[in-house]
Amino acid sequence: MPPESEAELARKAREAEADAWADEVAAGRLEPYVVTDADAATDESEDDADADGTDAEARRWDAAMAADAEGEPAAIAFIGRPNVGKSSLLNALLGEDRAIVSEIPGTTRDAIDTRLAWGRSEVVLIDTAGIRRRGKVASGPSAERYSTLRALHALSRADVAVLVIDAVEGLTAQDSHVAGYVIEEGKGLVIAVNKWDLVADKTDRTFDQYIEWIRNEAPFIDFAPIVSISAKTGQRVGRVLEMAIDIWGERRKRVSTGELNRVLTAATDRTPPPPVRGHRPRLFYATQAAVAPPTFVFFASDASSVHFSYRRYLENRLRETFGFDGTPIRLVFRDRSSVKLPRRRNSRSAPVASAKGGRRAASARPSGPGSASGRARKPH
Ligand SMILES: Nc1nc2c(ncn2[C@@H]2O[C@H](COP(=O)(O)OP(=O)(O)OP(=O)(O)O)[C@@H](O)[C@H]2O)c(=O)[nH]1
Ligand SMILES: [Mg+2]
């Protein structure tokens, strides 16, 4: 993968912006949010307004409307290895042979955008060139290098990636590699298992077993939905688009700070962070710093000692409560030595622990909090 592409530089800039924001809050220059009973009451009524009653279709509609409002249609990139059927899938969705399809790997050379009406809005479908193995690209003809670079560039301007894999070949190491790249970029992800028509002797267990196998192979993409399709027969191709648009909405979802902190309190009450060197880090509060991808800043007494597995535990609690299906989420941990929440002072914990800082080391993953429009205003 290219080390310092434009996309990479943009991602780093966004990361720096979110870091600066988190530091402002940590330094007390922005008001931290303190959960009170009054807030809890207000939140309850807010929650009712966007409660579960909304069905999937309505959410999709909302997403399309939001896209319209922002003036930017949802961009969905079809990515994957050469010859898996990306162009075929695009054609099946459009109902016409817009993109060139052939059995020769490397048919699509450049990323091609097609606008498609969706409800009262539009989505942009981006067909991309097959992404080859790194070694092959490095030693291959320059045309191949450029088509891979263009595919990655297309991903950087997309909201959601549909990773197309070949049902017969299964999830290869290269597929996992590309999925990892999607996560690093903070994009939404759908796994489309194409050429399902070629899988012989299917029973009603076949797809479940297939999913189980993929989940075992690549547990880091467990947030991404998987759908079996056939671009050739058109089976379930529409589902792919529906899923991608749902994920577009999930990626832009905001949760209220009150609600977020109730989940945090419940999570830490149930399982407190494990002690490190005899000292248990404390998590004071959290706030959502950005959308696309959803990014959360957690303020802790010793951010660097919040263990990876505990970060994962918190991520799971957030997903359990708020969904965020199909999108990576970022959890960033920051030290906060003076916090306005009422708490008992633990003389052993404070100065030494927070001096360790670990601000950079504290981010759970390479964080990239997304578009400028996704930048959170001061927590409400
Ligand atoms: N049986 C079957 N064949 C398919 C399906 N989808 C695509 N194919 C075939 O797979 C071959 C490759 O399809 P493309 O759509 O060109 O694949 P691509 O991923 O765009 O390939 P590149 O542009 O080279 O990266 C073609 O021969 C298609 O007819 C499918 O669902 N079932
Ligand atoms: Mg193609």
C-alpha cells in the first residue's frame, strides 16, 4: 500500500484536528459535560423521538435526505481483487451494461463514478480496478500500480466500501488486507460474497457456515454485514445497496453525551477497568468528538493504562446500545487529571499516573475522525 498517499495525508490532518479538539476539552478550555439527573430526563424524551419504531426503510430515507441536505450524495465504492465481479455487480444494480465486464483480470483500469437516483436523492456508485497483491503490484507493469493506486484513491473519497469477494475462492489474505485498509480509512464496509450461483449443493446451512468461516478468518471485520449475491442472476444485488446506504447513516449517527455517559457508567459498574501495576485506571466521562467515522473521546485518570481488551469491551457496549452497524468506530483515550465530576481522591493514583500521559499511545487505533462537517460542536 502506498505510504503517503493524498488520502493518507488528509486522514492524518483530520486525526490531528480531532486530537487538538480532545486536548482542548482535556485542558478544560472547552466545557466538559457532567451528567446530571436533569440531563438524563431530557435525554429520555429525546430518545423517544428517534426510538425503535422507525423502520429500516425510514432510516434509509433519512440517510438519503441527509445526503441531499449536505449536498453530497452517499458515495459507495466497489472494491476487491481483480475478476471477482465488481463491474458486473455495478451493471446489475444499474440494470444496464455500463461498465465493461470480462473474464480477464484487470479489465477495469480506472475508477468510474455513476450517479443513481435513490428516493428523492442520489447515490454515487464507484467501480474500481481490482486491487492486486502488494508484491505483484510492486514488480508488475506501471499500469497495474496506477490502477491499484486509483482504486485506493476512490476508497478515500467514498463513504462506504462494498468489498466484493469470490464465493468459490473464499476470503483470501488479500481480501483481509483490503478490508484492513477500509477500516484504517474509517469507511463503512459491506462484504458481498459474489458468484453465489457457482456454489454447488447449497443447503440452508451453507450461508451460515460461510459466515462463520469468514468471522473466524477475520474477526476484525465482525462489524461488517455479509451478503451472498450473484451479479450474474441478480440475486440479492439490491440488498447490497440498501445495506451500504444504511451504513452511510450509521456512520453519521450522533449519540447524546448524556446517553453515552449512562452507557459508560453501566459498563464500568459491570466490569471496571482491570488494574495495571496495582492501580486501577478510572474512566470519568466520554463524549462523541466526530462522525464519519463515529469517534469517541474517553477521559481517564491514566489513559495509557486502559488495556486494549478493555477498549474492545467498551466498543462492544457502545455497539450493543447504539448499533453503528457496518462502520468502524474510534475510541480515543485522554488523561484528565482535574475533572469536575464529584469523586473521591485516590492519593496513590493521580499525579504519577497522569504524568505518563501516553496521549498518542492512548488511541485505540489509528484514528481519523472524518469529514470537517463531522467535527463535533461543544458537547451539549
Ligand atoms: N457465475 C458468475 N460469474 C460472474 C458473476 N459476477 C461476475 N462474473 C464473471 O466474472 C468475470 C469478471 O467479472 P467483472 O465484473 O469483469 O470483474 P471485476 O471485479 O470488475 O474485474 P476487474 O475489473 O478485472 O477487477 C466475468 O467473466 C463475469 O461474467 C456471478 O455472480 N456469477
Ligand atoms: Mg471491473
